Amino acid sequence: MTAGRALARRLQSAVKQPTSSLTRVKVAAAAAASGTPTIGGASQVSEKFSDHDDDSGSSRIIVHGHSKSQTQRMVVSTLHAIFPVYCGNSAFQSFPAVSIGSQHGRRLSYLRGVRYESTAVEKTTNETTAERFEYQAEVSRLLDLIVHSLYSNKEVFLRELVSNASDALDKLRFLSVTDPNLMAANPNLDIRIMADPVRGTITILDSGVGMTRDELIESLGTIAQSGTAKFLKAIKDSKDGNAADNNLIGQFGVGFYSAFLVAEKVTVATKSAKHDKQYVWEGEADTSSYVVREETDPEKLLPRGTSVTLHLKDDTKHEYTDVVRIQNLVKNYSQFISFPIYTWQEKTTTKEVEETGAEGDAESLKKKSVTEKCWDWELANETKPLWMRNPKEVLKEEYDTFYKNTFKEYLEPLAHSHFSTEGEIEFKSLLYIPGMAPIGSDEMMGLKTKNIRLYVKRVFISDEFDGELLPRYLGFIKGVVDSNDLPLNVSREILQESRVVRMMKKRLVRKTFDMIDEIAKRENPEDYKKFWKSFGRHIKLGCVDDSSNHKRILPLLRFYSSKHEDEMTSLSEYIKNMKEGQKNIFYLASNSLRSAKSAPFLEALVRRDYEVLFLIEPIDEIAIQNLKSFNDKKFVDVSKEDLDLGEKDEKTQVEEEYSSLCDWMKQRLGDKVEKVQISKRMSSSPCMLVAGKHGWSPNMERLMKAQTLGDESILSYARGCRIMEINPNHPIIQHLHQRNSEECPDYTDSRATARDSFASMWFHS
């Protein structure tokens, strides 16, 4: 116990020293050796103190130990008596290493990395107080971005304003269910558009719910404040949330400001269905402020609703005050809005009037036709959204008429598919297969098409897609797709990539293949012949581009064959007519049907009654190489080496007999061929060149050489080596073999001459 008492006295003495000198005191107690069991099994205890001044002005006492000995307990007990604040925690004494100190008036205790703070001493902190700020936006700059950067086409302003008018009508229709008095001022729900070339203005008038002064300031005075979104939220939060109308279009709160794409000033007059006063909002494109005032002119008062007047810019007055232009924009973007849209149009009427004769008598009265011009409202959206109806209630004639009117076609479609999808994604669609391929369809597969019209809540969004809704090889499909919740960008012009879009694409592709399969199974085979003639190459392109749908594509393919030279055959028919024991599907790629039928590769196959598919279009061979197999039958190119005909190999004796001739021919031909070997696939030809297993076929090499930007280095690498196969049953080969095997030296020169002339004749031909 002597060592423990000595440590305690040292600590008490150190603490009594002035604070300025007691900057750091370190006491180390450790067991150095074993042997004496009196102090935790340690025979000696070494003690060490060190004190020095620290510029920080902090004081610290540290005790280190490696065993829970009586010495440590005595030191801790002494520290507890000296610094009761620090050692108040009972857990303090259970740790063999203790660090105690004070720094900048804050007393801390460290127990093996665990930090304890004293509750008896006032706490201080070195951390600064954090301040919270709200994001700020420069209104004029934000409006400038909306006008000049958000929309790619100026003409979408009419789509946005008509959509806002439609939302106002939908809100009124919903509210009038519980309060019919809201419809008393004007029972009609419609939208009217008037273009004034003289004043250079366009006015969009709706008889919707209108806005109060506060709603006017909140909706038009706050950018990105969507009144429609707020209305929907209020409905969902109410007890009638299940009755929410999904036809409401607005969601971003910036569509109104698209008016400044073409207008330098916008005037909005609105009267709420729930209030008697009418208010006017006025704003200009280059300012960040607006004016709201009450309308006092009795002649300008509205029964109900909102009137938006656009004072057009000088460079847009001529285009957007043209009534024909306005009519076309309405039909393109807002044709399927559920409310009638009227445009102010000039009409011509003819009426008959009485004309008095020259003598003025009653018998000479005549009638003549007089043409008069007048202005009146004309319905712009006569066509109804056919895809919103029940397919069981729509006649085929209605589908055909809709197709011709929407896509400006004169032929009836080959097939159509009208369906709706529910579940994870919900959308309605109406797809068509055209009656014929359009002019210039050879370039269709590499260009964007405008055949799929995308609508969101019956408002046209875009028809320019590059594989988002349908893969490019199905770009010939025409139709409409309408969804309520597609992920769009703020301008509602671009479809964002998402899981919803990918799932929608899968459904559309599946329905497209169902349509094609339905045509293939019709009783009239001419329908599918017509389809294949127009779009067969598109389907073959799918073999290359869409590996996930190979099972759907394979039954649709059609080819000529050695047994069907006049009519195309399907792969299913090929499998059905295969010989017993045949393991592969044989094909030969060529540039025409005539050259394919006369190719020497077919001789042995035709003799054995095997059917060979003829791939005569440039894309055929690439498509087959991507398919690999059909119904567990592999595709095999008959123009390549080691053709397996399913027969036992009986060439050993013949190969040995003709080995010297093969060696000599390989020596004479050098690098032109990889090797010369005996073949049993020929019957009438003396020899032929075949491609290696992993190289290009002769047809593929021909196609690659024909490319405008073909790389010769790639051609020399990919085409592989040629293999020469000779027919041992042909008289020419037998004669060469006989002359080559003769040992008479008198015939040496003649043999060489004959062999050289044959080789020269064959390879130069």
C-alpha cells in the first residue's frame, strides 16, 4: 500500500500548486513484473510525474494503468476526494485508464474514449449558431427562362391555354353536382377562341368556374402555383375524395405563362361562379410585376368564367391571327378535349333575291343568287376520342374512318387493336397496321417516325419518339396512346425515362405482335402476304434489335426454300416437313433466288431430299445469325465447312487416296486457301470454295464490300480463310488424281501443265 499512498500524496501536492504552473500533471502506474501478490500481482509499481506550462491554459491529470490493482483504486479514491465533480460517476472507477482535465472552463472526463460532461459546471460550446434561409428566385429571370428555354415550339401556347380552360370547366362541372346554382348564369360549358387581325389579339374565353380576386393573385401571381393541383388535393382530403375527376390536366403551374411566347401583354378577365365581382389581371412579358383591378365597365362583364386576351408581338401577329392556323392548332393539340371548342370563322352563305326587270312590271321579276360573307362560331373538335369508348360498342367502319382522318390515309388498315391497361400502369390505346408501306419506307428504319400520337388526358403531347414507346423496327405501327399519369417534363413535350414508360412499351409491343399473329392466322392467306411484302424487312430487323422478343418474331418469318420456290414458307412449316432424324435447319444466303437454286452447295442436300431456306435479302443472313435456333433446331449455313448431314463419315479411305492431290493443290494455291479437302456435298461440280466456321460467308463478304464506308482492314480480318473442297467422283478430279499418281518422268511436264491450266481456269473464273 506504500506505492498507492505515495501516489496520493504526489497528487495532493500537485493540485495545491498555482494554476499557472499546474498546466499538465501526468501520473503513470504500471505493473512491471510479477512475483508479489500484494498489489494486483505486481512486484513493483513505477511512478512518474511530469508538469509543464501549456499555452492553451488547460490543466489535465491523466492516470494510466494496466491492471485493476489496489494502487489504482487508491489513486481513483484520492482523485474523487480532490475532484468530486469529475468522479461522481460510479462507472469511473471501473476503468483501468482514466483521463481527467479541464479546458477553457469546461470540465470533462474521458473514460476509454467515452466522454462525460459535468452537470455542475456551466456548459459552453465552440459551435456557431446555424441560420436557415429560404430559396430566392428572380422573377423576371424565371419568366425569361419559361418563355425562351422551356418550350421548343411557340404554337404550344394555345394548347396550354385551352387546357387551362378545360380544367376550369371540369372544376365547375364537379362543383355543380353539389351546388346546381353555380350553373345558373350560363348553362353552357364550352371554349371559344377569337382571333382579331386588326387589333392583333387572340382571346380564349371559357364558361368555367372563374376566379376570385385572391385566387387570381394566388394562381397567376405565383409562378409554379397550380390551381388544378391544389383543387385535386382539396378533393382528395375531403370526404368526397373518391369522386376526384382525373380529367383535370394542369399540374405544373407554368402553362399560363406560355402565353408570353407570342404575346407582349396578357389581359385576364375573370368572374367566379361564387362571387358577383369581376376582376382583371394585366401583365407584360418584360416586367416582374402585374396589375389587378376590379372591372366596372358593364359592357365587359362576363356571366361567368375567364377570358384571356393575348396582345401579340409584331413578329407573331400575322401567323396567329390567321383563323385557318388557329383552327389547325386546335385540331392538332386539343381535338379530343371533352368540351366543345368553337373558333370565330368567316363563312360564306348564298341566298336568292328578286331582281326587278328593265320595264319594272311584275311579270319581269327574276330571282338571282347572291353570295354573302359573315362571321360565326364554328365547332373545331368534331371528332371524338374513339379510344375512350368501349371496344364492344365501336363498329369497324368507325375504326377505319378514325384511322383515315387521323393519319391522312386512304387505304383501310390491315388490322387494329383497341385496348386499355389497368393495374400498375393505366392507359388506353388504339393501334393500327397500315394497309401498305409508305413511299420511301426503305429509309424508315433509320429515321424517327410520327406514327404514334401520345396524349395525356386527351391533350396531344408529341408524336416524335425514337424508340421510347415502340422499338424502331415496329415504327410502321400507327395509333394513339392516352394516359393520365405519364412522367413528362414541365413543358409537356418530352417523355421522361422511367419504369412506367418501359412497362408501357412492353404492353404496346405485345399487342402489336398479337395483331400480326392474328393476320397470319386468318383464313385468307393473301392478307399476310400483303403484310409481309410491306413490312417483312421490319420484322427481320427485330431479330437483330430485340432479342427479348425472338419467340414472338420467329413464327412470323417467311422465306423461299428449295421446296417452295414460288411461295414463301414459315419456319413452323419447315419443321413440320423435316426428314426423320434431321437435326438442323439448313439455309443458304445469296443475292437472288436464281443464284441460290444453282449453287453447288445444294447438290448433296437436294439429292438427300433436305429442304434449304434461301436468304435472298441483305438483312436475312444477319437476322438468322442472331436467332441461333428454332424449336431446338439450330440454323446451319450450307456454304461453310464441315457440314453435318447426319450420316456416318465414310471419307477416310478416299481421303488417304487423294491426299497427295490435295497437298499438291494446296501447294500451288498457296495462301489463297487454308486447305484442300475431299467433300461429299457435291454431285455434278468438280470443286467449290467454302467459308470457315467462324468467318463471313461469301454473301456476307459481298455485302460488306458494297458498303460505302467499308473498312478493308476489317474485311480482311472477318472474312476468314477459304477452304477448297473437291469432288472425288467428278471426271476432272479423277483425271488429275490419275495423272498426279503416275510415276513416269516423261509425264512430269504434261502433268504440271495440265494442273496449272486447271487451277488457272477455276480460280480466275
